Amino acid sequence: MLANLINICPLFVLFMFTTISDQTNMDKVIHRSGERGYADHGWLKSYHSFSFAGYYDPEKVNFGALRVLNDDSVAPGKGFGMHPHENMEIISIPLSGELEHKDNMGNATVIRTGDVQIMSAGTGVKHSEFNHSKSEPVKFFQIWVFPKEKNIQPRYDQRTFDIAGRINQWQLVVAPGPSEQTVTINQDAWFSLGNPQKGTALDYKLNKPGNGVYLFVIEGSVEVTGETLQRRDAIGLDNLSEVKVNATSDSQLLLMEIPMK
């Protein structure tokens, strides 16, 4: 989104970590909700976890292969006209409302709460995104991940997930390789959604050595590695093989396991 406003360069800026010296040598960075970038275009209100468009913070350029996490709200009937992307994995996760997608690959769909959409831009793709409703805003996350392989044939995938399948457990929604259970990403990355109830602990074991975890609190509050996270807070963890999340209230979580190199 707003691809014409941002230029991505592999040597752009190195991501900065706050290193915590403990027995596991775990690296930790915390991104508080109120410290995110914010843009109000009238029809679009967008919070940026990482540098994007007019928002730039040299310490928030990326987390490993995770490049963009935008928390967007689009007014009824408004949206992004046809615009290009290339060599980027673009994931959209609706929170409420309906998002209408069209692209030059021939896809014309509407995604809703419970859906996860991914577009592997590869050699290049153009798409548009509009609020399908004329009366209600659509709220969604759009996430960009650097690809594992560049210049692949562009690809589109979309799937509906039963929200009941994430209550007090992790529900895997994005994974590498073809699967009938998840949407496929061109990267060694795994995304999971979890809705733990208050007092529930969720354990997560990483799928690949060298990956890190970026945990985003959609709603509620949790404790992770001694840190308290509230609504829209996030924590990035590196040099670990597993992580435990303790819900201090009924919560909704997005966990992204991401290559760090």
C-alpha cells in the first residue's frame, strides 16, 4: 500500500536491537503502541510499526525479514487505487468490515474477519484495495515480508479460518510450502493467531533455528519474558527456540516467526 511513497533498499538502514543480557542471550526489542508512526489522510488512518511513507525512525526499519506492519482503517467506499508491488510478500488480515481486492492476475475478491490473504508480488503485480462497504469502515493489518526468492511468478492466495480454532491455542495461518491448511508465503516464515483467555499460557516453539519472533497484541494484555504488553504493543525476540506468553486478560495475538538474516 502507498507503494509509490516508499523506496525500499537492501542497504537502507540496519535494524537496531536492545540487547538483554541474561542466561539465554536472548535479544529483545519492545515497540509500544503509542510510539508507532501515524498518518491521517481523512479516508485512511494508519499506524506504522516500522518506517513507512512519511514516517521514519532509524531504529524501526524492520525486524529481520519483517518490513511493514500497518494498522489501517479505511472509510466507507474509499481505498487504494491500482498500484504496483514487486519482490515482496504482502499479507492482509481483516479485523472488521470488508476489504475488496482486485489485481492484474485476474483476482477479484472480498476478504472479511477470519480471512487471511497473501500476495507474492515477485516480478511485479498491480492491485487495488477498497472498503467494500458504503456505511462501515474496514480495519485490517497489512504486513510486508522480504521474500526468500526474488523474481518469482506473482501468486495470490486466500483462506478463511475458523476463529474458534485459535481460542487458547495458536492457529497457524501462514507457512512456507503448499498447504491446504494455510496460505503460502515465499519465505521461511510462520504466522499464528491466538485468542488466549485470561490466565492461559501459550507456548510457542520455533520452526527454524535462526528465526526470531515478533509478537503483536491485537487486543488485551499479556506477559512475555518478564515484560507486560498492552493493546497494540509488540515485542521482538531473537536468539531463542521457544517463547511462553501468559495472558493477563482475554487477548487476541498475532505471532510472526521471521528469518533474522
